[in-house]
Amino acid sequence: EAVYESIEHFAATHSKLPGDVVTITNYHFIYQFLLKNKVECLVDFRATCHKKYNDSLELYVKSHLGHPLDKLNVFFDGVKNKLNTGVPHQEIGFYPEFSKQK
């Protein structure tokens, strides 16, 4: 918990970089370090760091790059929603909103 709080605190108080970049960088570094060194007792911590990294990255992309890529984000969110409802990935292209013709 102290590591998570420290990262969030440093991201909020760092003046030279956006907080999102600090968060992404730190969680990625910790995850890669733990993955490389295969510390078995920290598997749960590694998984949490990976999840926080992915969440931070997704938030950063949507907030900073989202406007120019808005249509692309809507498209991939729709695909992700269809996959989460159980539609096989082979059938996504048969839906009109995801077909190549659109």
C-alpha cells in the first residue's frame, strides 16, 4: 500500500511531468522489474501493478489523446463491449458498426 500511495503522491506533486506520465512510468518500471526477477512472493503485487499501469495508460490515452482519436476510441470501446458480452472475435466483423465497409 505504501508503494501505491507514494506513486500517487509523487504523481500529484511532480511539477515537471504530468501526473499521468509519472504514474504510468512508475507502475511500468515496477511491473517489469518484478516480472524479470520472478519474485514469487510478490506475484499479487506484480499483478496489481500491471492492472494499475494498464488503467493509467488507458486513462492517459483517453484524456490526452482522446479528442483526435475519439472515433477510434468509440470503435474499440464498442468492440470491447461486444467481446465482453460473449460475441466471438471472429464474428465482430459481421456487425455493421464494425464492418470494414463503414
